[in-house]
Amino acid sequence: MSVGMLLMSVSITIFSWYASECFEEFDLQTPSSELGSKFKSTGIAAGILFVAAYAFFKVYRRALRARAASMIEDHTRALNDPASGLRAAWEEARVERQARMRAEMQADHPEDYEQYVLDEQEDAAAAAASGASGAAGDGAIAKGDGFDSLE
């Protein structure tokens, strides 16, 4: 990651400090048919550094995802196992945090809180009208539940 960040910083520095040495002269009125290859050798080198930095980033991210996959799977399995108690503790902490945030909104921003309550009631009415119970199935963690942010 450090190599990628260094390459990205160097390429951006070259592009910003030496723009006139990276590109041929053109302005906003130059027709696209006349642009052609407006990169000078310095611009090509900076572009290559930029692409290399991006490649380093993608390789690093893929390696992190591979290393974390088993830990994520184990944690997801533990959250879905009722015997572990992790999901119950997580839900309890979430409900407590939500109540604290609601009280803070009510105290600090009463107009926003009123709108929040109205929106919440409308959502509940819409869910009841569509026959949805508002529950997320069996409570199992699945892809798309916010636990797939590594994708």
C-alpha cells in the first residue's frame, strides 16, 4: 500500500507541478479532432506511474480481502449462531445506541425529530399496507446487510 501511495503521490505531483511538460498546449476551445496525442514523454511517465499505483492498490485490496475472508466467515457464523449470544448483544447495543441518538435528536433538533417520527410512521404504514412485517426474515446476517463492505 505504501508503494502505491508513493507512486500516486509522485504522479499527481508531476501532473500538477509540471503540467506544461506533461501535455501539449491546448485550451477549452480546441476541437477534439485536433487533440490527438497531447501527452509529452513526462506526461506518459506520470500516467504510467498513476496506472501502476492503481494496480498496487487493487492487488493490495485483493490480498486483504483474501486474508480477511475466513475471519469474516467465522464472525458471520458466530453472529448467526443463537448459542453464541453475539447477535443478541449486538442487537441490544444497537437498540441502546438508537435510543440515545433519538433522545439527542429530540433535545437538540426538535423540528428534525418531528419529521423523523412522521417519516417513521409513514414507513410503518406503508410496510403494513404491503403486508411486510418489517422484520428481516430469520435475523440471519446475509450479503447486503451492511457486513459486505469489503466488496
